[in-house]
Amino acid sequence: MKNLSIPFLLISIATVSYAEPVYLKCIYPVSEKTGLAGETRSVNITIDESNGQVTYTHFNGEVNIYIGFFSANEVKFQDITSDYIGHAKITTSQSWIINRQDLSIQKTNTMEFEDTDKFEPDDAMTTIKSVNEGKCEIITVKDRKF
């Protein structure tokens, strides 16, 4: 019986237990660079650490699922897309950092325009970057059927 108990104990110690998904409502101001200064955006975020995913529901209802990067203090996720319009390459990047202690959120938007016809890197690249900082609150899930 002792021989059976030791392996079971080692397996149970090595097993990591993750919490249930966390539901957040986050509000942050819109960047002044968009021309919508003074407006705020409300988004819903579901953090599912056990599956390594973050679900982001935009203010307009659009839903995206991202791979999350989880540390003791932060949850990070990002979206990067590239497209060509004529001879210009446009790369857009959005990244989010949620602080686990104070529930602050930082959203960074970056757009890079690269003129592929130019040979000098300094002349070919233009970058626009904005950072929005806001606050999240945990949404308590009431009794539900499923």
C-alpha cells in the first residue's frame, strides 16, 4: 500500500490546478489620434488561463480569441496583421496588458507603413503609435443554467 501511495502523492503534487475563467469589463479612453478624444470604449474580456486563451469582445460586438501570455502579475495578448496596398506594406498591431493586482489595462496600437519601392530604410518606414490606459472590473457571474 505504501508503494501505491508515493506515486499517487507525486502525481497529485505535480498537477497544476487552474481557476475558472475570469470575466472582466474594461473601460479605456479613445486615443486622441483617432479624432474621438474624450470618448471611452467599454469591452468585455474573458481570461481562460487553463486553455491559454483570452476572448476579447469589442464595443461593437465583434469577438476575437487570442493566445494569452500569463505571468504572476500580468496577462498579455496581441493581434498583428499585415497587408499590401500597391507598393506599401501596412502592418497593424494591437497589444493588451492587464495587471492582475490593480486590474488596470493598457492597449497599444501601432501602425507601420513601409514603402517597398524605397531602398533607404529611414525613408521607407513610418510608424504611428498610441497607448490607451484604462481600468477593468471583475464581472460576477450569477447563477446560470449552463
